[in-house]
Amino acid sequence: MEPGNEAAARELARLEEAAAVAPAGDAAGASEAPGEVARRALREGERFRREVLALADRHGCVEKWCQRFSKLQVQACHWAKHQLSDPEMRADLIEVWGPMFSSLDEQQREDFLSSYEFVADVKAQFADELRLLRRTGPEEAAAADEVEVEAVAKEVSGGGGAAGE
């Protein structure tokens, strides 16, 4: 990998994460038909989306999450297409995901990758907010948001963050 190549570093991190989640030759993937693997990935992505939106609904912030999801879905789709168009990345993906990935057709590969990337991106970018949605009711979330806003305001005004206050 070239020094300073952020795209390559990001791809390597994603591949390592994917390998940790589902190593090549994964028993579940090996026993399923290729099309079923892609459909299962899509179902899991939709299940995750519904779960988060249900939690967001309890907190009155569905619109915010729908906007986030739309943006991340587009990004995930573009990233999947980019990975599949690059021969080296494609070879890496086949190595990470194993024979199951090799047996998918182009559309199934794109669907599989974009679904996986979408869920991974949401979890990575909004981990703290997801934890807050899962652990609190609307009142607690509003109070936590207020505390966070106060902390940011304090930092911006120069009144916070320093040791020994």
C-alpha cells in the first residue's frame, strides 16, 4: 500500500473488518445458494434500517434518520460499484468473502456489498447516537442532547475542556 493513500487504508480496514465478521469459507455462506446470500444481506440491511427507524420514531427523530439513511445508501452504492470496477479490489473482496462471493453475479455482488457497507457505515458514523437511541426514552434523549449542547457551547465560548477548572 502506498504511504498516505487514504482510500487504500480505508479499504484495507473494511476488508479486515469483513474478514473478522465472515472469514472465507464461512459455513453459513458456503451452504447457501449464491442468490440467497445476497438476498439475506439485503434483508439484514432492511431489518437494521427498520429497527433504527422504530427507535427513532420513539424519540421523534425519524426524519433526521431517513435523511442520513438516504445519504449513506447512495454512498454505499457508489462505493460498492467502485470496488467492483477495480480489479485489485475485486480480487481482495473474493479473497475476503470466499467462494460465495465468486459465485454471485454482478448485481448480486453490488447488492451484497452495498447492503454490508450501508450497515457498517451507519454503525461506524453514528455509534454513539445508536447507543443513545437504544438505551433511553425520549425524555432521557432530550436531556442528553441538552447536556451535549451545553458542553459544546461551553467549549466554543472557551469555558470548558481545560484541566483544573
